[in-house]
Amino acid sequence: MDETPGERAVLALFADLVRARGGGPVADVGCGAGRITAHLRQLDVDAFGIDLSPGMLDVARRDHPGVRFELGSMTDLALADASVTGLVA
């Protein structure tokens, strides 16, 4: 994230908005190796990742232990209505 200050700023604003709404889970859809999911967690957001690729999820779980990552498709999310406060993709 050091090389992308604009991305960090947008994510910080997003995290502020999530907290202003009272917090709650945030889905990082298409999380890949989990760098955004992990960064949001560092910003005190209850983020979890979803990705279509089992291989990418293996990398995410290896690089970010203790963070929740799930297999899934953004075109068929297994999330109940109103079950997340926010979503990044």
C-alpha cells in the first residue's frame, strides 16, 4: 500500500464512512491476495474477502492469517440482504 497513496486515502475515507454508520461487516469482493482486506482490517473495519480463485485465497490466507476469506463469485454472492455495511470490489 506504500506505493498507492491515492488508494490509501480512498480506503481511509471509506473506513471513516463505515465507522460513521456504526461499523459492521464489509465484503471485499474479488479480494485476490487480500491486500485491501488486510488494509481495511488495519483501519479497524470488520472486513472479509471473497474471491473466485482457490489459489488466490490460499495466498490471502497465508499472507494474512486471522483474516476471513471465502470462496465465492461476485455474480452469485452468498450474502443475506442487508448483512454487510459496505462492499469494495
